[in-house]
Amino acid sequence: MEKSEDIIECFEGFDLIILVADRPKVKLALWVNEAIVSLNIPLFCAGLEAQRALQYTIIPGVSGCIECWRSTVKEEHPVSYEMLEKRKSLNLTGDNTAIAPLVSVITGIVCAEIVKYLTGIGELTTVGNLKLIDMDTMTTKISETWNKSSDCTICSSINR
């Protein structure tokens, strides 16, 4: 896959996308973002960084998309944004430190969020939120939050 159109072609007719792929890290997230908005389906995403897991959900028309999130970071944390842009330009991917037990934990957490979405039973906790899960203490916290931007070039025209 090399562009959002490839993802749209593969996932047309699906109810949602689960993103857990590692590479190409930034490009893949941007391609998937464009695809979910075009297909108007939610994205459930998770990943691992050594002893912590990260999870977020985007629902087009409900939450901001990845581009909205990037705009929020650019506005509120310009140094972090510049670091992300540099990583993207250098195509830095980071190390894959996932081990099976931790993958199983985050898989269960993501599946629980998907079940809540599909059944409408329970409150979704990661829509427009980046949740961090500390695998040493099994504590969670919302580390970043973003809203839908009215001038987003990707999702501003989508309503649910």
C-alpha cells in the first residue's frame, strides 16, 4: 500500500478499520485517516512502545481526525510537532519492542472498545483521545485530546 486510495479499495464495504501496523508509521496513519473519512467508518488504533501501550479511536463526523490531532499538536505543542515532522521526513520508524503478553493485553483493550462501539453498551473512552496504558502498573490516563477542526482539509465536511 502506498496511498489512501489503496486502503479505500481494500476496505470498501467494511464497518470499521483496526490499525496496529508499524510501518510506514506516519505515512500509514495519514493514508488510513484519509481512507476512514472517505469511507465514513471508524478507526480503532493501538500500538506498543516498550512498557506502555497507546490507543485512540477516530469516528468521522464525531471526533477530529488525525489531521485535526496534528493541528492541535502544532498549535499547542510546536516543539513536539516539529519533532514529528522531522521523524516523518527522515522516515524514522523506531524499534519494535512488542512481546506477546503485552500484545495480548492491548488487543483485549481494543476489542473491548470495539464491542462497546458495535453494541452501544458502555462509554467509548478513546474517541478523540490518546489513552496511555502503563504496562508496569496497569494504570491508564488520557495524555492527549483533540476535537474536530472546522477548517480541517480532511474531515470538516463530514457529519454523522
